Amino acid sequence: MPPTPSADPAASFSFRRIAVPAFGPSLLFGLGEGAILPIVPLMARELGASVSMAAFVVTLIGLGSLLNNIPASLITMRWGERWAIVAAGVWSALGMALCVLLPGVVPLAIGCFMVGMSQAVYNLARQSYLTEAVPAVYRARALSTLGGVMRIGMFIGPFLSAAAVHAFGLSAAFGVGIAGVLAAAAIGARLPDLELPPHLAGASAPAPVTLVTILADHRRVFLTLGLGVLLVSAVRASRQAVIPLWADHLLLAPAVTSLIYGISGGIEMLLFYPAGRVMDLKGRRWVAVPSMALIGLALLAMPFSTGFVSLLAAATAIGLGNGIGSGLIMTLGADHAPRHGRAYFLAVWRFLSDLGGSCGPALLSALVATASLAGGIAVTGGLALLAAGLLGVWIPARNAATPATPPR
């Protein structure tokens, strides 16, 4: 007897059914974080911090995320994805409230670290949820959309906080942030519960896993694709500093620099769904290699730019390359994560990604200090090309999780 339509998870799956509870929190969480990011250094300076201390306070958000990826897996395994998302929103709101209610550089620093902690929990829980909830043939589109809507939220957030700051002062930006992350928690609480697939519903309980067993069982993936992911994250994080630094080197006006940066970022936001569709229909390698190769070539070309037009061309190419790679890291992690112990696997995966994101700008800074800005940009471009080569070798031509002809 032929299977009924409901027997095939892909045939019965609908993005519309999970769109608001799955993607809505990402938009709002991104909006909340985007609202405070440009204000944190200004608040630190207003409270008497030096320029270097203000920069360090901002860094604590990323550090909080990096150091809490593993604890985030424990929270997700204990409470489940839905309540981990809710807890992340509440914890982020408490951190932002601390920044405002207890004036001082130390409370501000602690609050920013708490925001980073919540970021780790939220990012892990949302990725883990969609990995299970979305059939493999739609996985890249779902995860690319997830990352894309969060980018849109982080793009909108600063504009909302700017209006609030203009009307009520710097602290108002944190009010916008608190409203955003609490709204994300409220919508996240409506996430449908995950259902065990029928073929596993009556199966005996699997053997218990720990973080150590996950590391041991998947060490080859972590040492190959994991290295590629680390390089991708390092390049992506560095490219955020490269454009304004080279624009300053060319003596371009700040408004012109912002325009170039904005155009590059706008291109990224337009490409997240097409990127996911290509990954689902053609395979992950079709996006991973062109994405990093394009970024690498654009970075290598950037030191040869001499003005607005040539720098805009390089920045646009970087935005295009980063845009077509939207959702790549999350999709590769989801493809290789085991069903049992998935949160542990994704925690290590996100740790490698965050580690690359932290080391990339640090390496660029060291190269600029010891060599030159042009040399630092060129090395970053070389790392992007290395990442393209490694991903081309280690990503299968068609991922095992993706059938030859996925439904359209």
C-alpha cells in the first residue's frame, strides 16, 4: 500500500505553520540586541570609562556567548528548546535592566556579559529546535531564514533605539532592547512541542551521552569541518572592521564610510533565502566554496582600491559573498549533529564558530600593529581562500542529509 501524504514529513511540512513561533523570536531578539549594541560604548563613556574600557565592555557580549556555549547545551538538554528560548529572553532582559538600574561601569559590564550568555542559550536552542522540526530537504532554507531575520532585526534595532535616545536619553535604548527580548521570549513560549518521528516512537531509550562522548565520537568532524567553520567565522568577523578601517585609510568621510558599509550589509540581507534554497537543491558545497572564495578575492583586491567607487565595489563583493553564505555554519552543524546529544554537538560547533569570531579581529589587529593595514587585509583574504579550499574538500558534493531531488 502506498504511504499516505502524512507519512512523509517533507510532504506534510509547512513553513507557514512554524513561521511566527520559530522566526518571530529571532527578529525580536535581533532587534533587542541591535538596539543596545551602538549605545553600550556611549553609555560606558558617559559613566566615566576610558575608550579602551568602553571597547572591552562591548567585547564582553561576545565573550559571554563564547564562554557559555557549553553551559547552554546543559540548559537546553535539561529544559528543552522552547523553555531555553524563553529563559534566554528573560535573562537578556535582566542583563539590560542591570545596565540601567545600577549606574556604573561594573554593572554595565556584568549586564553585557549576561546579554552574551543569553545569546549563547538562545542561538543554540533555536538551531537545535529547527534541526529537529524541519525536514532535512528544507533545512538550509529554514536555517538561512533564521539567520536572515535576525540580521533584519539587528538592522532595525539601532534605528528604533536612535529615536528613543533622541526623545528620552541613552537609557531609553535599553528599554527598547528589553521590550524586544521579552517579546521574543513571549512568542518563543508558543513554539510547538517537538514530536518524536514515528519510527523512533516505540524504540528503546538510547544509551546516555555526555559532552565527552560527543567529542570522542565526532572528533573527525570537529577537526575537519570544524576548522573550516572556525576560519569562516574569523573572516566574517574581521570583514566588519576591514571596510571602515580601509575607508579611514583612504580619508573618506564618516558618512561615506557608513554608506558603503550599509550597502554591503543591505546586499547580505537580500540573499539569505536564495542561499538556503541553493544549499537544499544543489548541496552545501555550492554555496560554501563560492561564498568564501568571493570574500577572499574581494579582500585581496581591497588594498588596491583608491577611492569611493573602487572601495564600494570591493565592499559590495564582500557583502555578496557573505550573503550567499547565510546560514551555512548552522546548516553544516545541523547536518552532522546526532539526534541524541544534539545540544552537546551544537554547543561545540557554536564554540568553534564563536572562537573564530573572536580570534579573527584579534589576528587582524596584531597584523596591523606589526605589519600594515594592507598586509592584515591581505592575510584575511588568504584565510578566506584557505577556508574555501578546505570546505571544498571536506563538504560532500551532496550532503547525505539532502536527497538527490528534494521537493520544490
